[in-house]
Amino acid sequence: MQTIYEILATDHRTVLNIIDTIEKSESPERRKHLITLAHTELAMHSKAEEEVFYRPLREQTGDDGLLGHSFQEHDKIDALLASLQFGSAEDAEWMRNLRELRRVLEAHIALEEKDVFALAQANFDDAEAFEIGAQMLEEKSRFAMPNPVNVALSKAKELLHGDNQTSSS
Ligand SMILES: [Fe+2]
Ligand SMILES: [Fe+2]
């Protein structure tokens, strides 16, 4: 069993490692593939984090300043990720946006692991930290479920592909 703090910190390192790999990658295609992965990872992380961690913390402490600011950072990070995901990874501007993403992300993670964790540790006991950790894993797995639109699209592609084959199932 892991506490919510350990789970969040591990997720943060995972995403920063993906960004490191993108920065080192020479291939624009690989950069685009990896930014999609980073976006998916982070979207699941942030949604679950808001739901199981920020929400009860906000209810318990009545804090709006710190958590409100942190929520806004999630939106900013998401917008940067979307622009990278849909932009051309061959541009110099794309690499500039990537560096901006790293800057915003590192600042957000530092705020979360220092100030938000401190606020939580003052309000949640150990049992709650483990319980919220378990909820985080469960919530993330719920977001990771195949999106029905994607499932339908891949089924449609299979069918179209099947039409051109001499034999199919
Ligand atoms: Fe986080
Ligand atoms: Fe966050």
C-alpha cells in the first residue's frame, strides 16, 4: 500500500521522464507520439488528483487560494499539451512550447509536493493518506478505460480493412 503522496510523486516523475525523452528525441514523429502519451498520462493524473485529493482537501480546509491556483495550473498545462499534440513537432516553436511546458510543469509539481502536500499532511492522518492513495489508483484506472469513441473508430477501421481482404474472420 502506498500513501497518496507517494503515488502522486511517482506519477510526477513518470511524466517528467517522458518530457526528458522527448527533449532527447531526434524524430518529430517520436516526439509527437510521446507527447500524446504524456498528455494521456497527465490528464488521467490531474482528473483523478482533483477528484480524490483536491476536492476532499478543499472541503476539509475551506482553502480556495492555493487549491484554486493549482486547479488553474492544471488548465494551463492541459492547454500547452493540447497545442503540442496538434502542432508540428518539426518547428522551433514546438520545441519552445515544450520548454515552456517543462517550466510550468516543474513549478506546478514543486507547489504541489511542497505546499499542497503540507496542507494535506496537516489535515489527513496516515489512515486517510493510504485510503486516498487507494482511491487515486482506482480513479486513474477508471479514466484509463477504453474511450467508447476510440473503440467504435477502431472497429470501423477493422471493418473497412476487412472489406479489402480476400478472407477475414
Ligand atoms: Fe500532481
Ligand atoms: Fe496537479
